[in-house]
Amino acid sequence: GHDLGHTPFGHAGETALNEVYAPGFHHAEQSLRLVDRLESTRHGPGLNLTFEVRDGIRNHSKGKAILAGQPVKSACTLEGDIVSVCDAIAYISHDIDDAIRGGLITPDDLPRDAVRVVGTTASERIDRMVGGLVHGSRDGAIAMEDEVREATVALRAFLYESLYPGEAIHREITKAKKLLVDLYAHLLEHPTPDSAAGSPEDSLERRTVDFVAGMTDQYAFHLYRRIFMPSAWPA
């Protein structure tokens, strides 16, 4: 459940909604709102999840701090801390894979010492990182073996220093943010039965954020085209 509240276009969409919605937006809080209020059962609003699960959803973005051994308010359970670290393992490995496949980097661009430790393929990286997590956790604490942790941190640093700030990614992030900002503004001015659905106790802004955050990438594309792009004449 940790990413149920994620917007279209991932963190780009999250940033866009956080900028236009005055109370702010964070996908972990939205995930919790979804399971507490927006989803419902025959017994009423919310899924009636345990405190521990809800806490794990709220505090799942602590992987960097846990890996670095920094003091941080982590989840209240060891399972929650495992989710935080595994979330980092997943995005580090798959973002590298996606970037190589997209031609943004080559395998030779990766830190060599880190690659030597965790391998060159996505499956090798995940296997080595998870193994390091299993063998490094003991005495009631979730941690990685030192060598694997250092390699994991080095790969994460490479992504944030050399890949994410790149012009190719920044250009697409700018487009994605504009798309969501335009949709949000339009739906506030021209609410639809879907975008205005929800509890009348919530403001229209809050309900519109819920609607936009719940879109998939493709749904957002489709709706943007329908609202802002002229229809093509049939051939």
C-alpha cells in the first residue's frame, strides 16, 4: 500500500500538486488518506487497517536515512523499516535499468566499485542488495552489510547527482508538471461529476486533488488531449 497515493508521472506529479494545492501534497499522506477515507467497504469509509500497516504506509520513505545509519523517525515496526529499504532497492535498480534502456547512460557510467559489489544486471543488483539486507540485519535493527550498503549508497548518489538532474529528464518533468497543473486548474474552474465527487465536507480543491492524484499516466494524457487539444477531422 505504500505508493497507492502516487500521482501520474511519479514524483514530478507529486511536486506539481504540492505547488498548486496550498495545504501541500505528499504521496505517503495521500496513500494513508486513500486507505482511511477514499476507499470503503460495506461497513463504511476506510479499509479499517491496523495501526502498524498505516504507520508503515506513512513512514515508508526513510530508506536513505536507514541505509546511512542516520537517526530518523522510522516506522514503528521492523516490517515497516524493511519496506523503506526495499523501496530504495527497487527504485535504484530499476531507474538504472530504465536509464540504460532509454539511452541516457551506459553501464560504463556507473560507479565501478559499486558495480563490482552488486553486479551489472537488475536481477543481480536486487539479489545482492536483498542478500546484504538479510545478512546485515540483526539484534532488532534493519541494516545492510557494510560493503553492500556502501555500493547501494554510491549508486543512489550517482542517480541523484548524474542522472536525475540531466536535461533530458528535466525537460520531461517540466512537461508532466505543466500537464497536471493545467488539469487541476481546469477542473477547479469546470468541475465534473468525477472530479467533484467525494465528501461535501472536503473543499473542491481537496476533492480535485484526490481525483488528479488517482489518475494513471495514460488517463491523464487522454483527459488532457480531450480538454485542451482540438479533435482531428476523420480522414
